[in-house]
Amino acid sequence: MPDDLLPEQALRVWFLLHLRSALNGLYDPAVLGHSPLIRLFRLDQRRDKIFALRDALTGAVEALHPPASEPAGSRFWRTYQVLRSRYIEQVPQIEAASDLSLSLRQLQREESAAREVLADYLWTAYGLADRVGEMAQMIASGFASGEPAAGDAPKALRAAPALYQELEALGRSEPAALTDIRAVLGKALETVWPLVTAQRAVVEYPTGGPPLLLNLQAAVLRQALIGVLSAAVSHASDGRVSIEVQAGLEQLAVTVRAQACGAPASEPQDESLRIAGELLRLSRGALRILPTESREAFAACFTLPVGRSVMVLVVDDNADTLQLFHRYLAGSCYRFVGAQNARQAFALAEATRPDIIVLDVMMSEEDGWMLLGRFREDPRFRGIPVIICTVVPQEQLALLLGAAQFLRKPVSQTDLLTALDRQLNQPPSWPG
């Protein structure tokens, strides 16, 4: 990548990087809530900024829907089909490739090209060409060094295209999955161990304890950890590096400190830390350089969100509907469990203690209205929000009977996930 890369080109690469992250996490509030696109799209002052960003992205995809006169199978149709299948419907790559009669490699190329088209649309729609200074400041402030000097921003911009290309390759080779942070940290330590030996340093790292599982791309996290650990070890000549892992309810924190026998070699504000910070940001994390204590040459802390698994009990006597909703929830923070009648619903509610119940009312034997009453009367389930999801237009009745929300069938994936998100972020709406 040439050193004289135009700023707008680098900014577009950074924009593409975060657009891809937001699309992949379109139905994950934690992903969208940390996206810099919220600020870019002027949504940061809105109370419903997460929903607003989702609406902005899905609306942009739908704006690319070709007119009826466009021949089937054209490039315009393929772009729209790929964007809708992979991101709005969140169809896994292998399944999407089969649906579109493509090989997996072809689909990956089509995805990259489709994101470029979507980026062009959003870039124009939000007037980003006139806001390059604002975007450059966002990039600079997003790196690990906190508030960088003015000279750091051009370096960050030049690094962004190469970083984007590397992340594209990592994204194609490995999807996000439950990953043990201890195992990834151990692998990163193995990689930097020759540097530990060369610096004659000692590393203190707690190896015991249960696995700490996070939903992320292990390869991306490993590269970030290598950057942080390399910076720490390079400042620990004849000294010691300590690593502390702390797991909380909402986030996991890893603190790395380095002590040297002599004076610190240099300030730990190097390019590897900036890239590590951006990599962690793409994993919904953050990297902070900490003030050093006595005899310390380096101190940093990175945090990663602990994803919550939300249990959703879907009660519907139609097996096709259960299968559809199961697919809707795949890849999100919501864990599906389905029941086809009242007896199964109560048994599963007792066994799983769901966070949210989605209930149809048009069922044989005991209908959903009766089941809703039983849930509301039982003290074990009274506090669980129930979303009535039915073809009948009885919203007022549903709310009066104690439902927290009402959805009219047919329901799209966006409708369902938005309703679930709202129940996570507000108290139940029924009395008592």
C-alpha cells in the first residue's frame, strides 16, 4: 500500500471495516451499541440508537432492491440477494452459497463486492465525503494510545487499508464462535516467547481456573494479544511481565504490566499497540494504556464484553413456525427453545426458566389466551415478559390480559428481534 494514500481512500477502508462488523452483528445489541457508525450516521443522541442503526442498515439494503424491470440474475439482483440473505436474514455462509448456487469462495467474493456497493450508497446518503476530518479524528481516538498526538493520525490512516485486508482474510477463514480467552492468551504467549527469552524476562500468568468463553473470532483476538504482549515484553528487559485476568458479569478484563531492572526503553505508544487497539475494538473490546506504578515500564488493560445468552421459549402448535423462529434467532444472543402445546410449554418453562416467552394464541386444546393467564397467575413465571404473536388483531386484549408486547403474524426476523431487544431493555409492562 503506497505511503501517499489519499485520506478519503483510507477513511473508506475504515468505514468498510466497521460496516462489515455492524452487518455481521445486525441483531446483537452489544455489537451495534459499540459501532462508530452510530456517530457517523448522527444517531448518537437518540434513545433508540441501536434500533435506529439497524433500521438505517436494513433500509439501505432494501434501497438497493432492483426494479421489476431489471432482468433476473443480473449483478444488481445478485448484490441485493447476497446482502439480504447474509445480513438481514443472517443465513450462514454455507447455506447461503447453496441457496444462490455458488461455491463458498464465490459467495465470499460476492459478499465483499456487495458490501462495497452498500458502502457506496451509505457514503453518499450520509454525506461522508464532506466529513473526512471528523472521521479521521474518530479513527485516531479509537486507537490504543488514548488521545494521540496530531502526528499519529496519518500513521493510523495508512495502517487502516492493510489492516482491513488482513481482517477480510481472517473473516473469510474463521467465523465468530465461543472461544476460551485463556486458551487464546496461552497461544499468544507461545508466539511471543522468543521475545521473552531475548529480553531475559519472566512472565507471571495464572494458568488455572475454568474456561472463560466469549463469542468472538479467535484469530483476530490472538493477533491483538500478540501486539499487546510484544509491547509489554519489549519494555521488560531483565524484568517481569505479569498478566491478570478478571471476569465480571458484563465484561472480562486482562491487565498486563511490565517491570524492568533499568529505565524504560521508550514510551509504549507504538504502531503495534494502535493496531491491537483497533483489533480489540472490532471484537467489541477496548484497549487502554494505564499510568505506570513504581518501577513499571508498561501497563495496559484490555476489556471484552461477556455476551449474555437469553433464553426464549416460543410456544406455537405450527412446527413450521417454530422452525422459522429457530432460524431467526440463530447467530443472535437469543437461545431458542420451542413448545407445540401448553403441556410442553409449562414443562419447558419449569426446566429452562426462560427470559422471554413468545406465545401464539390460535392453538388447539388449551389456547394461548388460557396459557397466558396461567403464566400470569403462577408466581414462578409472573415476572417473565410474554410477547403475544398471532394472526388475530387483538393487541388491546393481549395487553389487558398481561402481555408485555404484541406482534401480528406474519413476523419478519427484524420484527421478532426488535421485540426481544425491547423486552431486554425495559421492565415488564403488566401490573403486579
